[in-house]
Amino acid sequence: MVSTGELEIFRHSLESVVEEMGATLQRTAYSTNIKIRRDHTCALFDSELRHVAQHDLAPQHIGSLVSVVPRNVRRLREEGFEFSPGDGILINDPYRGAVHLPDVMLICPVFHEGEIVGYAANSAHHVDIGGGTPGGIPNDSTELYGEGIIIPGVHAVEDWEYREEVLSFLLRNVREHEMRRGDYQAQLAANRIGEERYSALCDRYGLGTVEDSLDELLDYTERRVRAAIRELPDGTYTASDEMDGDGIVDEPVGLELAIEIAGEELTIDYTGTADQNRGPLNCTPAMAFAGAMSVVMAFVGEDLPKNDGFYRPIETITPEGTMVNPTDNAPVAAGWEIAMRAGDLVAKALADAVPEETVAATKGVVMNIAFGGRDPRDDGRYVYYETVAGGYGARAEKDGMDAVQTHFQNTPNSPIEELESEVPVYIRRYELIGDSEGAGRQRGGLGVRRDYEFYGEEATFSLLTDRTKSEPWGLFGGESASPSRFFHHPDTDEEARLSSKSTTELDVGDVVSVRTPGGGGYGPPTERDPGAVLADVRDGKVSVEKAREVYGLAVDPEAGTAEPTAAREEGVETGEPRPDGGTGPDPVGAEDTGGERE
């Protein structure tokens, strides 16, 4: 039996391994998306293919690695493949457990004294994976084959070196192949560190002790998660939302999610979600799992290790043939947009169960942006990918954060200096969008405006995102935030609105403006502290006009005053008491929160 103290030391020993793997991958990568934005993650699996440790920088990859590693190692074994020390398998095939094609995974066995004791794995988002548009985010694909090169799980590494015939084949099919080569080498370096450090743990503790400690750690995690689920009220809680069109058909499609809590078990059910789309707005079950789980984890044990024990009490249902479980090699390039919205729906559904712990809608989009062309500085080709931050939803006691990546993204914003040094682009505006928040007792976070001026030639600008036809909702009387908006030639007579799924051909000097959603508000705006509204007006986050019309305050930023209007005073005096002690609309019910309890 492992003591509590010994188990805690062992747990952190495992976590230090994956953290060092992540640091190695980040510091040796070539692309901004990995070395600066840190769009990658690393994990360890034991010899039984149980997930035992995860580097949490990009939580969305939890779903893909948990799905890909056990499934494909078992498949390779059944096909007769035998792992040797220093081997590596590359895979990005969505229909073999992966996600969208740019997220490429590398799986390597961990040997100790001649036998496999585990597997080191990582996933990294490659800035280009081939296909018809730079950046790996085609917005008009109608089948997977048009989205880039598909890697079905190939023996790519021997004796800790890439097989050149495999790597050269991959690199010939992507743009900026030398940068891509550097990122593949960084993934290999990370797994080698994982193999060395995990093997060293077996030396230190002894293989038997490691195996016993893993059993105890996974069981401990399961017990803690089950206990946390028991604290939630039993019931079925539902929420729904609409996504923009799929890039081919310009009509909204519905996303349905139900959370069923029964004792110490929890089910995430997507039944009722729209059928799979013809265009790229589809996600794999791994994506659907990761999007919902990233928020479930915040409710039932954000401080717990993320391992196989965490998932045991939780079931995910993704009906086949829907846009959360497509078939027949349907395109999936926009899948993370669905997964991001699923995270919001978890918080929306649980608003009735735990109103003081939930959060209003976030920006609700990953905000995929890619552009590429010819760089006049060296006459070479370039390609760049990034996601842009937006507003976080408000909570019972706190405002939503401004200009952040939300839920599972957890990636930094791309700094202007890095972007402008790498590609022929000037960032002409990068600022918070005033009045983009969802107003409330606690206001939502503000969205971001980011304007790109292109001085290179033959440039294309691609968007593969969402949230232009719906708004991030508020909770318990809180208001919705502003949606996404995209413009070509902004603030000129030639200004043109761009679709959330579009590719635009650019001339030298063209400007494209990206404006991301804010976060929803929590509670009635007329209950907001006047001092907080005054501070927001002084900071330029809320206008004087909105302060009067929505928050019911006559604000004079020069005098430093915020006086209630007649409408605000009337609202405070006539509002009926709510179950949570405030006034205004009742927080319980689908009309206010979008959630229903059965």
C-alpha cells in the first residue's frame, strides 16, 4: 500500500516528466504557433495503455491523445507490428481517433530493462498540413481529402531518428517545409525526454512500485471525481445553441447537449445535434469529448490529476452521423469550433444545478485565422496561423476576463513583434472593443479588434470560425455580448463584410479587420456597482451612452460620478426577490438561462 505522502510525491514526479516534455517541445520548435502560442501537449501512458499524466498547456489535446494512443497501439499490435526502442508512430487521421489534420501526434514506446513499461506521446498543431489553402483550415472542403495530408498511423521513427523517406514525403506536401521539419524534430525530442525520465522513475522506485503507485493514483483520482459528482444535484440538464453555416450551406445548424447526473456518475449526451454537415463544420468524438470535458473538469475537480481515473465515472454519447460524430470521411477542419461551443453549453446546462459556480457564455469560438503568400523580404513563401482572443463570461462574483483564450484553448495571444518579424504583415490596430461585453451585475469580458495590413504579394486570408449569427448569452438577467465581425477594407468606402468561413484574395496594402465576441453578463445590469461602471467608462471599456441606457447610470468620468437614473431606481425598487437573494428575473428556467431540468 502506497502512503498518501508517497503517492503525492509520485504524482508530481509523473507531472514533472510531462512538463519537461512540454518545455522541450516548446523550446525546440520552429513555428510561432508552438514556441510562442504553445499549441501542443504531452502525455504518458502506462503499459496497459492507461492515461497516467498530461501536460495541461493545451487541454483540448486531452481528448485526442486519450483516444488515439490506446486505439492505435492496439491496432498496430493486432496487425503484427512490434515496437523496438526508439520507434515512433505519426498519426493525424480523424477517423482513427484523432481530431483535425493539423494536430499531428507522435507516439513512442518507453522501454525499461528490455520491456515496454509505457508510452510517451505528444500532439502539436502544425501551421500547415497541405491542402488547398495555407494554414490547414479550408473553409469550403466537402470531404476529408481536401483538408490536407492524412497520416493514418505510420512507422515514422527508428532508433530516435525519422525515417527520411517518410519525413520527406510529408514535407513535400506542406508549405514552408523547413519550419515544419523543425516542429517534427521538436516532437521527437519531447518524446525522447519522456522515455528517458519515465525509465528513470522505474529505476528510482522499481517497476513493481511504479505499477502499484499507478494503480493507486488512478483509483484515488476516480474516488475524488465520484465524490465531486455526488455533490451535484441529480437530474438531467440541457442546453442548446446554433452554429453559423458550415461553409457550404449558409444556414444555422443546431448543437444540443444534455448533462445527466445520477449519483456519482455523469453523462454528456449530444443526442439531438444536427446531422453531419457537407462542409467542414463537423467534429470527431475526440473533439466533442475534449470540449465538454475541459469545462466538466472545472466543475468536478480542476485540482485533480488528469488521468484514466478521471474519466471512469463519465460517459460521452455522440450519435453517429451527426456533426459530433461524422462518417464517410466527412471534413472536420472546423471541428474545434463545435467543441468550444460545447464547453459553453456545459456551463449553460449546469446553471440551474449550480448557479453560483457556473459562468455565462464565453466568446464561444476558437477563431481560426490563417494567411499566406510571398514574402518580399526574401522572395520566399510564408504561411501563418493563429487564433485571436475574446471575452470570457461573467460569474456570480466576478467579471469576465477581457481578451483571453477561453475554456480548453489556454494558448497565449500572438505578440505583434513576433508576428511582424516572421511574416510580411503590419498590425494596425490591436485593442479591446468597447461596449462588446454582455452587460450584467457582473459584466462579461471584452472582445478584441485586430487589424492586419498585408504588404506582401499573392496573399490569401482565411477564416474558419463562427459566432456571427448568434451572440454569447448572459445568465440570470445578464445580457448577451457582441458577436464576431470581419471586414475587408475596414473604415473605408470599400468596407466589405466577410463570412466567418471564407478565403479572401488580397492585394498589396489591403487591410482585414477581425473583431471577436465578448463574454455574456451575469445578473441584471441595473444591479451593477456604480463604481465599477464608472471605472469601466474611464477605462474606455463601456461608453457613457451604454452606462445610461443599459446600466441605468448617468456617468460623468471627469467629475467621477455615477448617478442612478430614474429607470435604475425604479428597477431596484420594483424587482421581485430572487432565490439567490438578488432582484430581477428568476435565474431558474430555460427562458433565462437556456437550460432545462428534467
